Amino acid sequence: LKMAGVNKVILIGHIGKDPDVFTYEDGTKRISFPLATTESYRDKNTNEWVDQTEWHNIVGYRYLAEKRIAKGDLIYVEGKIKTRKYKDKDGNDRYITEILAEKINMMAHPKGYDGGSSDTHSATPKNSQTTATDSEKSTLPEDDLPF
């Protein structure tokens, strides 16, 4: 009996720089960009909020390369982790871990964005809170984190 493995990644974060789009000779397009995910926790010693940011290398092919996304956009990415080997300029083996995207969905443009007629922010009800501001964080219950 052979057990099947699962390699599934779901990320929500902000694009770190405008995506690079590359077109291969056969017409296949490839998009790549860094994605930042930030988690916050309260430091038990100082009682201060600490942000912990992780950077992910996102890669997508074909129709995903047609997505109109840019630096600062908040996006949802679903895919799998892939590690690939390449040679550096000195001929040494190097490894890079990437997220091979299967889905990329826009969640919100950065404040001040005016690149479209539909305003993504107006679709969010006024009373819903997705992230707490610094002043709101002080009233949130303390997490049971080991640090």
C-alpha cells in the first residue's frame, strides 16, 4: 500500500515588487514575484506587538501570467512548494524554493490605487475588520504563544 503525499500551500500577502513576465519561444508565459506574508504576535517580555514577515518566491504559468497584479496588491495564492536546482556563475549547484501557483486571486489594491472603475474597498462592509491597527491591537486579548 502506497500512501499519497499532499503538497498544498495557501498564502495571503502583499506583492513585494512588480511581477516579471517572461515569454518562452513556444509562447508560454511565466510570471514571478516575491510575496510577503506578515504575522503579528505579542512579545511576552515587552508586551509589544512584533511583526514577523516571511518572503515567498511565487511562480505561475500560462493564464496566471495574464493577471493584472502589481507591487503592493493584496493577493490570495494557492499552489505547491517546489525546490529546483540551478548552477550559479561559478558552476556551483544552488537551490531555490518557490511556490508554484495554481490560483492567484486579487483581494485588494493598495490605498491610493486608481487603476480601475470598480473600487475593491467599497465591497468590504464598514464594520468588518481584517487587520487591527496599532491602537486597536492594544485592546486585543493576548495570544498564548511560547515567546
